[in-house]
Amino acid sequence: MANRTVALVPAAGRGLRMGGTIPKQFLTLGGLPLLVHTLRVLEAEDAVHEIVLAVPEADRDFCLREIVTRHGFTKVKKIVAGGERRQDSVRHGLQAIGDSAEFVLVHDAVRPFLTREMIRRVLEQAAKHGAAVVAVPMRDTVKQVGADGLIQSTVDRQRLWLAQTPQAFRLSLLQEAHRKADLDGMHGTDDAQLVERLGHPVAVVDGSGENIKITRPEDLAIGEAILAARKGQPS
Ligand code: C5P
């Protein structure tokens, strides 16, 4: 169990923002589903021992056949049904993991440009602090806007960061955070938020502008460009 890390990949979004009918994690980039790109990096990284996927209930067989078996992802041990919200999908994944690891690395299926170095750095910080996330500093000027469409104030961006995944946690800590959120009926948009509200520190590790989340049709074009620029480079 010591130092054992399970990667938990929420891939159960319906991707309605894409406007299509194919769930966005199955959309293709360079001719391969996003999920395949994401899993390749997790499969290649020695610090990840096992992978648990959460996909829409109706896609479990498809995912096992067309993604996991077809592409030979031997670390994928469980494919669970996702839930209504991302947080529910992660909770289902955590239930499947049980107590079989010391660390859990949560990574969104729709961020195919994570790197092995990112995984190692975030796990290193999680070993030190219990929780760590990959994030990038805010580069744009941030405005607070009223319901009337008028700017109320400019937020100091010096201390603002945009959280990405991977996010790594001591497994028992993330389990506790999800239990508490569930009990309180609290809904967060990432896992770190649930840990923060326990009052537990969460470390930040430098992410990358390339580690984009593919959620809108225009993101696919950016993704293709990143993929082309990376051709031949190690992940
Ligand atoms: O919804 P959002 O864009 O934040 O999705 C981030 C990740 O969470 C995606 O990989 C998506 O497939 C996953 N997700 C999920 N279950 C949901 C909603 C989103 O696993 N109910």
C-alpha cells in the first residue's frame, strides 16, 4: 500500500457545451479519442500504479472494448459508472478504490496534455503536504461585474491562480473531504476545494498553459495545434 498511487479519471461528462451528441471525452484529437491521449500519459508514468475510470453508465462496455482493450491500457483495473456531477463521478471512483492505495491522483479525461513531469511533481508535493494541485497564475486582468453588466471592481490578480488537474491527495484525506461534502450537501468544481474546506493545506505546483481542458468546439483546434507542435517530443 505504501506509496501506491491510483489515478482516478472522471470521464463521465456529457459534454453538452460541445453542442454534439458524442461525449467530449470520446471526441478525437489527431484521430484518437481524448481519453486515449490522457490514458497514454498515465499508463506510461511509473508513479501511477493503477487507473480507475468513471464513464457514463451506457458507455462502460464501449470504453472497455474500444479504449482500454483496443489500446492495451493494462493499468486500467476498474471502469465505474459516473454520476450526475463531476463530484459524484469522483465519489464513485473513490468507492471503487476503497483502501487499496496511499495516494490518489485525480485527472480530468478532457485534459489530454498533462505531462509525466507534472504527475511526479504534484505527487511529490502531496507526499509532503497531503494535497497538491497543478495551477497556472492568472495572466488576464480580472473584473468583478454586477448584474447590471457594469464593472464593480478590478480584482488584484497577483495572488490568483487557475486550478487544473492533475490534483493529488493522500487517499484517506480525499475520502474524508468527499464524505464531509456529501454530508453537508456541498458541491465543488474540483477536489481541492473539498479538501480546503476541511482546513487542510493544499500545495500549488506550476502547471502549463498547454494543459488545456477541451470543453468547447474551438478547443479542439487549439488541441490539434498543441499536438502538432509536440510531435516527436517526450511527454
Ligand atoms: O464538467 P467539466 O468540464 O468540469 O468536466 C471535467 C471532467 O469531469 C471531464 O473529464 C468530464 O468527463 C468529467 N465529468 C464526470 N462526470 C460528470 C461531469 C463531468 O466525470 N457528471
